[in-house]
Amino acid sequence: MRAILAIASTTVGEAIRRKVLLIILLIGLLFLSIAPGLGGLSPRQETTVLTSMMLGILQLTSAVIAIVLTVYLIPTEIERRTIYTILSKPVQRWQFLVGKYVGAVLALGLMMLLMSGVLLLTYYLLQRDVSRLGEIAKAPLFYFVQMSLLAAVAVFFSTFVSPLVNFFLSGGLYFVGSMLNTIYDTFVNSPTTNPAVKAVASVINVIVPNFASYNIQNPIINPGQPIQNPTAYALFTTAYGVFYILILLIGAMLIFDKREV
């Protein structure tokens, strides 16, 4: 455990010092700040558009940071040959991998916390509505689990593909997983869909992480359509994310353990 924590703390420090991540973070903060520049809308429309836009910016920026942060974790250590120094100490490969992932998630959490703070502060200054801050604050919590899952996907791919290929693989999987519910329901519920296509859709639905389940913007934007039993939903989606994260990390450990570095 001490080795994992040491690697994690080093990874957090490296992430904070990386200029590209700070640039992405600053861009996200900038967009969150200028998003309120809406005009010609009714108060109701302005609140809806403002909330939707700011949550969308937070989610997109977090996804880019999660991918950029993790695609270089393993390749950079191998390229710099620092991995040989680390593994020459009493550190197992799985400890190195888990430590890197934990550090990336902690760094991601810090950046998301900063952006979420800006989001909530901006919303309060514009709307002066404290009652909705708690409801809006739920979205970043779901996003954090979602981005932790996305980071696990990128870590898994980083054990056997280049950073550039990993970027598109992880981004593509995130895009597909974010539209999974709609695509799956369309194929399965359509009476004209071929049974073979339905079977393939069911397999993909099991294999590809369902990132869409963490998108709770609609219930927040439309208070008249709340999530039924929000506690159970939160527990289920969190458990779902943790399960997939464990599967991806175990797969990454098995591949990385057999890889020559």
C-alpha cells in the first residue's frame, strides 16, 4: 500500500505540473465563466440554458482531461526509462499500475473540484438561488465516477497501444458508451431489427461501459422529471462504475505483467 500511495502522490504532482492539462483546465474555467453571457431569453429559458451549458462544459472538459491525463501514464515512464528505476525497487508491476491510476484519479478529482466550484459560484451569482445548488452539485459527483471509469479505459489501452491511438480509442469508446442507451433501445425495441443485430447489440451493451447512465442533466434541468429513488440510482451507478474499473485494471495488470519494458 505504501508503494501505491507513493506512486500516486508522485503522479498527482506530475499532473499538476503538466502544462497541457493546465491549459485545458483554464479553457474549461474560461468557458464556465463566459457561459452566462446569454441574452434575449426569458428567465426560465435562461436558467435552463445556463445550467445545461455549464454542465456540458464541465463534462466535456473533464473527459478531455481524463483522457489526456491517462494516455501518457505508462508510455511516458517507459520512454523516459524511469520505470526501470521504479521497478528495481520493491515495487510490483501491479502496484505501479494501480498507483498511477489512483494518482491520475486524484489529480482529475482536484481539477473537477475546482471547475465545479466555479460552476456553482457562477450559478449562484447569476441566479441567487441557493435551493438548487445542492441539486446541481450532484452532477459533478456522477461525472467524477464517469471520468474515473474513462480513466480506467485509457489506462487499460495504454498498456499495449501508443498514446495517439489510445486517445482516439478511449474517446471513441466514451462517445459510443454515452449514446449506448439510445442505440441499444432503438435496435432491441424495433420489430424490424434482425435477430442477429439484436444479439450483437446486446453483446456490445455488456462489453462497452455505459457512460450514459451518469448523464443526469435532464432531471436537474427539468425538476418535473426527477430520478425515481435517487439514492438507489446513485448506489447502482457507482457500483457499476467500480465493477468496470476493477475489470479494466485487472485486464491492464495482466497485459502489463507480460509486457517487456
